[in-house]
Amino acid sequence: MRAHAEENPDLYWAARGAGPGFPGVVTRFYLQTRPLPKALTQTTHVYPLDCTAEVLAWLQEVHAQVDPRVELVALSLVPPGFSQRALVVHGLAMVDSPAEGREALALLETSPALEKALLRQVAEPTSFEDERREQLRQNPEGARYAVDNAWLQGPPEAVVPRLVEAFTTPPTPETFALWFSMAPLRPLPDMALSLQSEIYFALYTIWRDPTDDERCRGWLAQQMRRLEPVTLGQYLGDSDFTTRSLRFMREENWARLQAIRARRDPLGLFVGYLTNDERRLNRNPWEDHA
């Protein structure tokens, strides 16, 4: 069967955000395409780790003002060409001319820590191939991974102090932290995906030796617990519900999804979410005791 806004709209609604809770198998996608940007442009600043609090606070103050064509992130990792971990601010402008790129990325040059930067690349040309190559470097094959994430909310003075340790005390050199700007938020279409905030944060804990499993997983859990007072919920794609399960869609959307699953799969052929306790799904445990 086909599913779109007019045909099987319930499945179309569920397919956009239900993840493994979708009661079916998708065999084909029909996609709307967009023109390829003609002049991908990037600005990268590399700062010492002791600038983390200052730079993250500034980013949270200004990120909603950045041109919406810019993907803006801050990362804690070992950058290419460096031997030590650093804080990387990276803006990728998806534009059609170098002039548009310079204008779209200009706000990044207002950083209060600019003079402390170890490296500055300002409005330089890039490509999807170059960006993908760096993504592959950051996510090596054959390693052991533990990943978690949170949608963050609150003012910088509440959020940033809870992030600093995650950015500055990783258990291994390959581990990296990701702060991702979602601002300005757009109204979401009618679909299962319904939870978002202006800041997405994820920790990718990466190691090689199985004897480090407990240490690395414990560090990850500790960092995510520290963020609970400023956590709205989590993104389904970077979550492991067998270790930590939070809210990932609005309550009314969750109820609607359960009704669709019951109607479309009354025998429960599709298992759904991998979790230790289905009763804990789509709930922030600390809110149960509020």
C-alpha cells in the first residue's frame, strides 16, 4: 500500500517520527528534492578547552540570530591536525555564492573568545564530500560506542554549567560531544515527530577495549544525569531505551500512535521499541516524582 497525506494518512503520520514503533515495513520512499546549493561555505573556529563555558554561553545567546541557511554546531574532539582535544565551532552555510556565504556566517566572527582561537577558517569553500569525510573520521568503524542525547531547555546560566564537564572530561580521545543549534524552531507539520527544543546535545562515547565498557558507559550515564534539570526529552534516533528512556514525542502524539498501532497491527506482529520496561516509554522518570 501507499501512504501519503490523502491515502492511508495515519501510516503517513506515523512514519514521520515513530521510528521502530511504526507498525509496518517501508519498502520505498517518494521524496521531494531541493536544488543543490551552489557554494557550500564553512567557518571553523578551534578554541582551547578552557574557553568552553564562555563560547557555549555566547552561542546560546546568539544562535537564534544566525542565518537559517547555516548549520551551526559546537564539538569537543581532537580536530584534524591537532594532537589535543579542543572546542570546535563549525558553521556550514548552504548558499549559492561566496558572498552569500560570508554574509550568512558573519555572526560567528563576534565570538568573545576570538583572540584565543587556535585556528580560524573564515567563510571558506567546502563540499559535501569534504564534510562527509570529516564525519567518517569522527565516527570510526570497528569501535565500541555508547550514545545518548537530550533536547535542552533553559537560559545559558542554567544549561552551560551542566555541559562543561561533558565537553572537557571525556573518557577516551575518540569520544566527542555535539551541541547542535535547532534555532529558530519552525512549527512542525502534523506528524508523530513532535518534540524539539532550540538545542540538541549528544554524546558519542567511543572506545576500543572491552575492559573499558563499564568505565565509558558509566561516564556517559553520569553526564546525562547531570543534564536532567535542563532536559526536555530525547531524540529517538540517538537513543538506547535499554539503558535510558525519556520522552521523545508529545503526550497526545504518543496516544495517537498507540491507537494507530492497535488498529493496524492488532496481533502485535511488529515488536516496536526495544526497552526493558514498556511502561516507562515516552516518560521522563524524574517528572514522576515532581
